[in-house]
Amino acid sequence: MTLPAPDGPPIAESARRAVEAVWRIESARIVGALARYTGDFALAEDVAQEALAEALVSWSRDGAPASPVGWLLSTARRRAIDAFRRRSALDERYAALAGELAEGEFSAGAATARERSDDLPWDPDRVDDDVLALMFTACHPVLSPEARVALTLRVVGGLSSEEIARAFLVPVPTVQARITRAKKTIAAARVPFELPPPEERAGRLGAVLSVLYVIFTEGSTATAGDDLLRPDLAYEAVRLARMLTALLPAEPQAHGLLALFELTAARFPARTGPDGEPVLLEDQDRRRWDRSAIRRGLAALGRASAAGRGLGPYGLQAAIAACHATAPSVRETDWERIVLLYEALGRVAPSPVVELNRAVAVAMASGPQEALGMVDDLAASGRLSGSHLLPGVRGELLSRLGRTAEARAELELAARLCRNTRERSVLLRKAAALG
């Protein structure tokens, strides 16, 4: 998280680093505990931010406390009490909070001096539930997809509005507005801060997985801008997916998603050259692939398969990624298996992009002519109109069939439609190579 320097005394760099480290690692637990404590999701996030600003000054002056998380929680809790007081909410909740404060149970000094678990303003046995409830709240169906992504990155990932805006190439005020609207929507809809009941959890889990998938996808292949990859964004999605599998160890969809992330991210080191230019799959140095990430991905895929319920859409994509990750070369890749996996994926989660990717696999397994017919049918449907992906694939297939002029026209069209500078340059080079 990028922390602004507040007004007042100068901020020690060591204090800034300490606050950023604690927030990046513990933000979900902190906001989750405060949301359960206050019963107000928006207030919890606000008072957590206020505690961070206070920590910058206090830790610069006095040094980092022995229990940084306890200090932040105690400070945020006092800020919450002040907020209730300002609202003149003289109800049973305020009376209880004020009584606790009067007894000094949650004073900042006590929190830093004592290490007993009862000094912490949360029940340690409920920490996992708090983080999981935070994820489900941030990804609630009442929110728009854009708002879910922004809110998840903010309150679960601990990213600032500036970091989110930079990742998705949108203005900071746009991100701030999305987050503000999301919190207001949650309050207006009276969404409780709690885990959904078991009968609703499976349906709601889909929204959580979808948000993490969107975050990772944007990080692994940026839709616009000057960089092909946004590793910070992708690795944040990996971190959140690991957290989700730890909280839901029996959920195969979560393991399937994590497997997809690990196996895809394993290829990041070889996907770009020294200047950031894209390196195509057939030209990548596979010795640079992250073998540890591949092992983690295959293990996660094994856990997803072991559930015995069949692989869902994320698990099937992970199985496709595993075919690439374990193949010694493009030529030796099991393209027939990839075709079958895409056919299964098309039945489970049909989409024109899945059909297009299946056509690419068919071209590798059986040749370009059959694949071109599939792509032409997809073009006739109009379902990928305006996307650079379809003319890019069509141009490749036409080139392999020797239809050079048509191929060049398709690649040039793809370049005009592409919003990512790096991808556009690759398409233009391919078109130029055709004369």
C-alpha cells in the first residue's frame, strides 16, 4: 500500500516500511476483525485507514510497537468509538464499547505491552472466518463487477486507490468513486458482515472466484497500456487465491483456480524479453520457467481432482496450463488432450474465447484448414466483434495456409483493434514479415 505522508512531524522511512509491511500482510485480518466488531463494513475500512495514518506519526516518534497488529486494532477501535460518539449513537453498542474503553482493556499501551490472546480485539479462533467473510462481503452480488474488483483489492488485498488505478489504467477518482459507491451499496442493501449460510455459500463463492480471475487475467495479459504483463497485480491474485484455499481447504474450485494461477505465472519470466517485448510461446526459453510454481500448480490441480466432483472451469483451464507447463516444447505438447479439455471447458463454461482457443489447439493438432472453418463460423456469429483476438488468430491460420495477402490484412486489422502497445507491435511485425 502506498501511504501518504500526513501533515505534522517528518515520517521516518523505517516507520513507513513497517506500516506498509504490516498492512500488506495483515490488512484482511484487521479490517475483518473491525467489521465484525463494529458491524459496519464501511466504518471498519475507514477507521483502519485512520489508524494507519496515526501509526506513521507514532511509530516514527516512538518506534514500532511489540504488537503492531494489536496497536493498529486498538487505535482503530478507539476511532470507531469516536465515530459512534459523533453520531450520537447512544445505544447498547456504544455503552458496551465505552465501558470497555473506560476499563482500559483496549488501550494502545496495553496492546503493545501484553502478548496474551485476550488483549487482542478479535477471537483468534475466528480470524479465518473474518477474512472469509471479508471476501464474501467485498464480492457480494449486489455490487457491480468493477466495484467487486476494486473493493477486493482495497480491503482484502490492502492496495491503495492509486495502486488499483495504476493497475487497471483508470483515473484515481474513478477507483475512489467505485469503492465509495460499493460501501454505500453494501450499507443500503443492509448486507451483514458474516459468512453466508452453507446453502448460499456455493453460489456466492462463484463471485469471489470470478473477481480473483479477473484480477489475475489483467495482470497476466494487460488489456491496454505499454506493458504486456502486470506482475504485481497477477501475484496479488495468486496471494489471495492461496489465502482462499487455506480458508476453504475442501473446496475444489478454489484449488483449481490457484492451480491455474500458479501454472500460468510460472511462465512469466520467459514471456518478455529484456526490453519488455513479448516472447511467443514457441520462442520462450523454458529453462526460465518457474519450476517451483509449476510444482505448486500441479499439486493444487491434484487437490482439485481428488475431490472426485470433476474439474470445474478453472480446473479445466489449469489442466490445459499443465499440458503446456510439462511439455518440453511446443511441438511435443499434447495438443490432442488440449483439444479435448477445451471441448469440456466449452460445455462447462461456453464462451467465444474458449471456442477461439479450441480452434488454435485444433490447428496445432490437426492443421490450419479445419481450424480456419471454426474461426470463420465464429466470425460469422459476430460474438467477438471488436476484439483483436479473432483477426489475430485468423491471420495466423491464413498465413500457414499460404494466403499471404488475406493474412496480412487480418493481422493489420488485429493491430488496429489491439489496445496493448506490446501486443500491437507483435501483430505489426508479423504483418510486415508477410511483405
